[in-house]
Amino acid sequence: MATARKDLPLRLSIIIPMRDEAENAYPLIEEVDRACGELCPFEIICVDDGSADGTDERLAELRAGRADIRVLRHAFNYGQSAAIRSGVRAARARVIVTLDGDLQNDPAFIPQLVAALEEGGDSTGLVAGQRSRREDTWLKNLQSNIANRIRRHILDDGTLDTGCGLKAFRREVFLALPYFDGLHRFLPALVRREGYDVAFLEVTDRPRGAGRSKYGLFDRLWVGIFDLAGVWWLLHRCHQQKVLQV
């Protein structure tokens, strides 16, 4: 459990989007506590994105008696990008870490993400996890591989995998990005568009805990194509501005 002191600024805000993850909530928070003991003080912001399985009740139980856990709830399912944005806007720390709520992302990598971001200095806007091996069905792996290849070819964003939820970035960098549904899939390209460096950390993927995947074939491929076209347009309409201090 994080022991936040009121006289110390928060070092980290950990944002976990959740939709129908009631059975995963307790074990995930326990893992985050174990992994982040050296990063105190930190806060955990769980964003319930319109769950219908009792996730809100589990989160209320977890929050009881803990000042370091905050819960936000969307009345409807607005999607992962919206959940992350709600969490970032509510965050009280400058450094943000995100991870999925399905137990596939290992919280043990959080300290490494934070260290890489801090070592990169203010010029580094994002450290993104890249999964060395996907613990998914062959069909989901095929869908992701196709989508990643198309994205890399069109955006040239330097990343093999944008679908990993494990990411570390600075709050002000994220809030400067143009917001749209699906934003979380294109963070490396958009952060570079703002003139920041992007670093990558190889992480392991785990089988999903309880519950079911929220993405199907349509979500992974066809919806992403429209977003991809929009991001390509944004990248080609941006001219980096270099301001010289005098």
C-alpha cells in the first residue's frame, strides 16, 4: 500500500482504465502496490468506463480507507482513450503511467518505465512498452500484426507495438495532444509530432485474467483505418517550431 505524505508532492499517478473488470480489480491493485513501493508517494486512479458487472462496487471496496486510490466513473462506455484522458485530467502528479485493467500488463515494469522517462529528461515525452510476445489467440495476434504493419508503414512512428497499455509520459505532454477516440493507439507518432523523443521498453505479456477482450475484428482493423488517416493528416499539417532563448 502506498503511504502518501501530505508534505510531499506526488511522484506518480497510475491510471487504470477498466470496463467489466470486477474480478481483476483486487489482484491488480495488489500487484501495483508490490511493484511501486519505491515510487512513493503515488496515487492510483481507476477509471470505470461504464462497467455493468459490479466493477464500481469492487473499486469502492478498494478505495475504502485508502487516500491513495481514486475512482472515476463514466456513466456510459466511452472507450479506452476517453478513460485515459479522464484519468490524466484528474491526475495530481506530473508523471503518468497507464496500464490495462485485465492483468495482461505486468505492473513490475512500472519502475523501469518511470526510470527511463526520468533519465530521458524533459526532451523525452513518452516511454512505451512493447510486448515481446502476445498472450492472445492466433486470430487476435494476426489482427494486431496486420494493423501494426500498416501503421508503421504509413506513419513511420518507430514502434512495433502501440497496443500495449504500459506507458509512461508527462501529464502536460499528453494534454497538449489533439484528442480523438482511439488516441491511445497513436501516442508515439503524436508525441513526436509535438517535438519530443519517444523511448521504448520491452515488456512481457500475460494471459488475460477474468473477463473478455473488449476488441473484435472491426475494432482492431477497420475503425483503426479511419483514425490512421486522420493521424497521417495531422502529421503532415504540423511544422515544428523551434524557439530560441535570448
